[in-house]
Amino acid sequence: MTTPHQGDPESTIDRALQQLRGALSGSLIEPQDLQYEDARRVWNGMVDLRPRAIARAGAVADIDAVLDAVRQSGLTLAVRGGGHNVAGHGTVEGGLVLDLGQLRNVTVDPQQQLVTVEPGATLAEVDAATTAHDLAVPFGVISATGVAGLTLGGGVGWLTRSYGLSLDNLQSADVVTAEGEHLHASREENTELFWGLRGGGGNFGVVSSFTFRARRLPASLLGGNLFYRPEHWEKALAAFGSWTRGLPEEMNPIISFLVLPPEFGMGGEPWMIIGFAWVSENHQAGLDLVQQLAVEAPPDEQEVGPVRWVEWQSAMDSVFPKGSRGYWKNLSFSRLDEEVIKVLVGFASEVTWHGTGIDIHHMEGAFGRVAEDATAFPTRSARYWLNVYGFWRDPEEDARLTAFARKAHALMRPFAEHGEYVNFLGAELPTGEEDAARQAYGQDKYQRLVAIKERYDPQNIFRLNHNISPGQGS
């Protein structure tokens, strides 16, 4: 751990921040500044921390200046891209935040199908640039999410079965390490670092640029939702389990259990929603496939039709406004038999309020064809991924709704496969607790990540994450 130079710690910090203010092309925001209250906020309203200062980078060179200040002052560093991380790792009590949110440039090479993205860009900003060329990068499901954190942890979304995770489409990354090295990581250069970046989160440095392989998209996708009331959930889940066996990779379904907000016009009742994106110009083939499911499990309501990618990708944005209070739990599983269905329906039926959701992502497809050891992502073998997530607003609900997420997770644990997805993982354990990462990645991948950590960040400067702690090897 970095410690300040000898002498009065506060004087050392003040000098380091004064030098940083002069070196930044961006801005340094401190508690006395008018922008501070807004600048310190992250998406998760449960994370209410007060940094000593927030450095808003105006250029890549500002990353070096911030790392210099951290080394001089001993302040704990938090790195923030989009600030959407549910565990709140983009901020820190009494430390220094490197806010990359103003570095948002997106460059598209349509001939090579390559997209270069700065670390503060959101999914919406990348989509706006790529769809002009009938391209898309596989990302998540909420367009306000930051590209950087999503990619470094995984990137599960509406194109996962067709084209893999976000990190599966990463071609290279430019990284600034704790000691100020500027490295290019790819399958040809700094290959072990590149392996660790794809799933290991922000443990190894600050990524200053991402280059992705973009995918061709039809002018309009076939998208839709099949809505089921609680009395039909067991039948619909059983039908879904059968339907997803051998499902074409063009079909990307996600099940959600939700009470939707009033603007969706679905009343205040709980729904099970089978949403899907069919990634093919042959809409009729997708319609026929959806009809097979609808015959086995007739929906109570449905909406199916052509949709532009940017509209589909942002359709649920209003459900997750900044300031929502979030606590999430996740696990992977492969069974969807009668026993598992009864457990799922049992706890999903308790969600009668707006502010908690349960998603089941169907994996396999292109995601499952990636070799298990090709990236640091925890597991490729599971058929499904469960995420229990909160987005409530009332602080008085914190205890009750976090307890529900824990209970749902515990009830599904007997059916879980190894590994947890760090982007769906809340701040369950104290920051820096290595057990969270060890459990998420499994022993073999964790040991490999520890070795990379010891090479690129032996002092654990980048520790506000699901931390890979140096010196924790077997």
C-alpha cells in the first residue's frame, strides 16, 4: 500500500493536490467547490462517500498526473468511467477519484469494423456512432452504462448469444499502469495483461482506450416481450427451458420478473417478461420461433415487431435512474426443471413492489463457444445466469430489500455452478477483501490473476474493485 512521504500527512496531501491542479488539463474538484456535491455522486444512491478530491480528466495525460499525485500523497485511488458500478467502486471516502467521464470520444472504422472508444463513453454514445454504419458492439442492456467497467468485467446483454460478451469483442486496449507505463495490450502484445483485462476488472491499470470488433446489424431487429401473470409463471418457465435447448444464436432472450413503473402502462402488478432480440434480417424466421414458445405458453400480453437497435438498447433506461439504491446478487446455473422452477417462482412471487427485479439471461451460443481459459470471465459452461437486482429510492427499504436479494441468492445456491459475474456483484464484503474475488473467479483463474496483479500493480494502487490482492497466491 502506498504511504505519503515523511512529514505532516495533510501538508503532503495538500502539496500533491496543488501540483495536480496545476498539471491537469481537466479540473480538480474539492469539497468547497460548487460542483462537488454533484461530482461525488455515483449511480448507486446507497454509496454516499465524500472523496478528498475528484480529478476530472480532460486528456489521457491527466491519468499520469493523477497517478503521480497518488504516489506522492498516499491517497486511496478510485477510478470512475461511467459511474454505474453497483458496488460503488467509482468513489472513495477521503481519497482521490480519477473521473474519466469527459473522455468520451468514439471513432469508427466501418471498413475494418473497428471501434475505438475512450474510457468515459457510455453505451449510448458508442451506439450513436456505430449504428450510422449499421454496426454495433455487443454491450449490456442499459444505455447509460459506462463502456469501461462493463467491458473489463464482462459485458452481458442483448447480443451475447449472437456475438459473445463485450470483452470477447475487445481487440486491444491501451493501459496506464500504477508506475506510469503506457502499454498496448492485445493477443499479440502484453498478452497476459490482455487476458487479465478481459474479466479481471480494473485491477491492473487505467485503460485509456478500448478497440472493439463491431458486428453487422440489420437495419431493424425483431424485438419483443411476452408478458405472463404469476399464475402462468411455472408453465412459461418450463416451456422456456425446452425452447432454449438448441436455440439458434440469432435469438437472444432474457427473462425478467418485475413490477414495471407507471409509464410502461402495465399496471402495478408483477409480471414475468420474456424479452428477446432476434439478430437477423429474416424476421419471419424469428416470428416463427417466438410463436413456438407462445403456443406452448400463451402470454397474457405481448408486443413483437421491428425495432431500431438504439431504441431497444435504451428501452429500460428509465427503470434505473441515477441515485437508485442498488444491491445485487448473481449466480449461474443450468437446470430449469420442476424443482428449480418452483424455487424461482417461490421467491419471484414475493416481488410485489417496484424497485427489485430478477433477470435470467440465457447464455450458450457464441458466449459458450469461447474456450474456458481464453479470458478471465468466470465460467462459460452455464446455460443461464441469474441476477437479483435492486433499484429502489427509499433509504428505509434498504434492510428489507437487501435481505430479499440475499435470500433469493441463497435459495438458488444449491443449483449454482462455480463463479460469479463481478459486474452483477454488489459490495457484499469490505472493499479489498480478496475472498470476494476468489469466490467470483474460482481458484485457477484467481491464481493467474494474482500473478498478473503482482506484475503490474504490486502495491495494489488499483484496489477499489472486486480486488485481486497481490501476495494472495497459494
